[in-house]
Amino acid sequence: MRISQLEGRRVALWGWGREGRAAHALLRSRLPGQALTLFCSKAEAAQAATLGDPLLFPQVEVTGAALGRFEVVIKSPGISPYSPEALEAQAAGARLLGGTALWFAEHPDARTVCVTGTKGKSTTTALLAHLLRAGGHRTALAGNIGLPLLEVMDPQPAPELWAIELSSYQTGAVADSGVRPEVAVVLNLFPEHLDWHGSEQRYIEDKLALVTRAAPRTAVLNARDPVLSQLALPDSRIVWFNREDGWHLRGELLYRGDVQVFDTRAVPLPGRHNRGNLCAVLAAIEALGLDAAPLAPAALDFRPLPNRLQTLGTRGGLTYVNDSIATTPHATLAALDCFAGQRIALLVGGHDRGLDWHDFAQAMRQHAPLGIVTLGANGPRIHALLEAVAGEGGFGLAAAPDLSSAVHQAEAMLEGQGLVLLSPGAPSFGMYRDYVERGKDFARIAGFDPEAIVAIPGLGIA
């Protein structure tokens, strides 16, 4: 749906986060006379009132019946379309749209590369933009990575290419827009966000909507992922990475088919899985019709992103690594693998959204760090699983009421030598606003400047 098609309709905004505010600003600039009802919290309603917009009407009682009185509801991505209120509103005839769908509808001819996956999508998208720019292409880096698409609706001059990160909350919105992405990349699939999606199966279906429903012209898929490797996409050309006939790694050496391109060991990407995602980036560049091989060495100049296996520094013989964005047990296992062989005290736990930690606990029988400290709402559940294997795994185990206590217990475990690793495997909700705030607090507790670790290199258009 185009923005012009909203004029004169009954339109509501649902949510007043960054994307909700961006949607309001955009609609007000395009449709200055359009009345808008805002469904939000009491505190958000007070914030909205300070704008002095006489045609914005905040409502703090969010019900399906109230939402259902509108023709179009533009919702923030964190609001699940499977919530009772959303389902009731849709049953009453309301059409729920996200900012991503609005952006794509307004840019049907944009050359887009959309990147999703359970882990690694932010780094992959940023690396894609970095390499495209190294090749002289004006490129936008936007989306879930930290710059909502609605905030870059009409950039001048327009970028040649768009590198867009999409979360599982946004992938279906691309399909809803009716616009086909030029290239869509799916890196991997592990259970996540089950509280939003409702089940593991629905999470996978929603994640894959980017390639199954949006029908990109080219789908770039990980041949080593058990789900992705079985996909058939009759409406899209498929390009595989992590396969011998395409971009893949042999040890640490990068290959294009049988041709060795370069040694990736000097690439500043922590973890072999991240260097493997370089293969996805190069495959996506080729899918755009560009020569990827000459651009690959530009990865040596890439600046890693904050909160993703980010080394903060060393104090008192201890190194502190911030992997606050790790919100699944699989991501935590990958983090441990990056530092295998070192003395590690691991901090795990946070918001409990029902993910299964049994595989993680079983892995600790043979691949455990020196110590593990649990915290957060799911901390007791994780702790109980780890207690059953701690003797066999030979690791220390402690529980903490908060992050500060967890850091200090980890420091005590290491006795002045080793690595304190925050890789919680769970969201931050309940303790922090988001993973960024959690990472900043970890930096503060460890004695580093929390404001010096948050900037995302390359965000925007360059």
C-alpha cells in the first residue's frame, strides 16, 4: 500500500517507539491533513502530546475492538500480529502494516539486498555495505541494524544499492508490500523470538517469508543449514554459499569454486561462522551482477559492530568481551567456540521466552568454559540444567541476582587471568530496555566507557 492511498482513510498507529515516531513524521509530511489515532502506553501518550499535533489522538487502551474500527493500522515491529488484539482487529477488517511494507511499496524499483538469519545478520549486512562501497557504489545501510527504513524514505541523491537487515518481525512485511527484493539472503535458522511468533514452526515460516512469499529475484542461501538446504523456490533463482561450487571456506582460506581468493585469518571478524558469512556477502554481490572477487580483500578494513563478540579491553589481567546481542543458546555456543582454549568465565541468562537450553547444557559436558554465572528470569532454569552436568564438565557454576554481581563472580572465578564473556543467549527485557543498554552496563561495570562502544560503523548512506 502506497502512502498516498492512506489519505482520507481511518488510520491508526500502534506503538510509539522509534519506528512509530518515524511513521508519524512521514505521514504528517506526506498527508498533513490526515487524522491519526495513536495506540500506546500512558507515558508514550504524554510524549506524543508534546508534539502539539492537533490531528494526532493518543489512546492508552489498546483492544482488538478499538483497533478493528480502523481500516489501516501501522504497527511497530515489536508488536506481534499473533497477539489477541491483533487477531481480533484483523478479523474485524483492519489491515495491519509495518514500516517495512510502506517503504518497499514506495520503492518498487530500488535495488535491494535484504539480509536475515537468526544470527550474524547485522554483521553480514554491514559487511555487504562495506564491500559495495569499496567497489565505488553509493550504498545505504539501514533496517533492523539501527536505522529504520522510514527514516530514509527520500534520500537525495538516492543510493545506487540498499543493504537492508530484516528481523523475523519484518520479513513478512516485505511480502505484504507486493514488491520483490532484487536479492534476499538467509544465513541460518535457529529457534528464537518464540514469544512473538508463538511457535518454532511459525518462527521459521515467518523468517522464510522473505524468500517463500516475497519471491526475490535471487535468493542467496546457506547450503549447510539443514532447513535452507531443502528449500525449493520456483519463483526465484537460488545461489548457494558454503558449497564447493560457490563461495566457501576451506579451513581459513576463501574459495570461489576451485579458485582460492585469499586467507581470511586477518579479517577482523570474530569467529569462523562470521568469516563464513563473508561467503554470503560475496554471493549476494555476484547476484547483483557485480564482480565480487576483487572486493573480497576489502573485508580486511571492516570495523566489527558493537555488542557482537566485541572486545572492550583488558584490565587487571582480565579481558572483557561484550556479546550482548547473543539472544539464543546457539549464539552463545558460537561465542564459546570463538575463544576455545582460553580461560573463560561466561555470563548467561536474561528474559525467559521459552527456548530450550538442553542442547547447551549437554554441550557443556565436553566444551565448557572454566566457569558459568547464570542470571535473569531464565537463570534458575539454566542453572538447574547446568548443575546436572557441572561435575562431568568440570566447570564452576554460580548464580547472580544482577549483571554487576555476575561480573564480579566471573572475575573471582578467573583469579586474575582469562576472559569475562557476556554472551547471555537471551533477550534483555525485564532488566534492560534492549541489548544495547545491557552491553553499555556491562562496559560500565567492567570499567570501560559505555558510550564509546555503541556506534555502528557505516550506518546510513555513503
